[in-house]
Amino acid sequence: MSRVKNKRRFGRKKSQKKALMQALSRSLILNERIKTTEAKAKELRGFVEPLITAAKEDSVSSRRKISKHFDEKTVTKMFEEIGPKYAERPGGYTRIIKIGPRNSDGAKEVFIELV
């Protein structure tokens, strides 16, 4: 019996991919805009948007959920700035803007930013 894999692997093991997503999402939260490849940005969207939804409600359980992935500085920004900013928004907190291929290897590059 084979399992269908819907997620991108990026040639990494599960733990390495999780570390990549945590690093990208931390950069996105702190800088509110980052430049990366299109595939990473699309995968990052599915990782960071549920965390922003959790940050809309400042409770112990949501703080635990977010602090599992980030350091104290990032958690503070999530609950003091980002959570209240998107309190009325039902979803869709990120925007992907295509900027063209990278010169070295031709990978599609994009900006991913918080709306």
C-alpha cells in the first residue's frame, strides 16, 4: 500500500524541512517580507497561516502552540502586533509576489509578505 505525499520535500528529511519552515516563518514574522523561491513560499504559507490564526486569541494554549516553534522575541511580536492586526481578518494573511527567475540557477523567486 503506497501513501500519497502532497507536501514538498525540498530534498530534505522531515526534521530538516521543519527547521527550514521554522527559520523562514521566523524571518517572515520579524521582517514581514522575505525573498525566497516560489516552492518554499507556497509551502511556508501553509505553515505560518495557522500560527497567525492561533495568535489572534491570546490564550495559554495558543501561546504554547506558537512557542513550540519560535523564540520569545518572535512569540511576543506574534501576540502583540500580528495577532491584533489580523483579528478581524478570516484568513489569507500572506501575499506572494513573483519577481522572476534567479540568475544563477533559474529558480523562480518571489516575495512573500504579510498583507
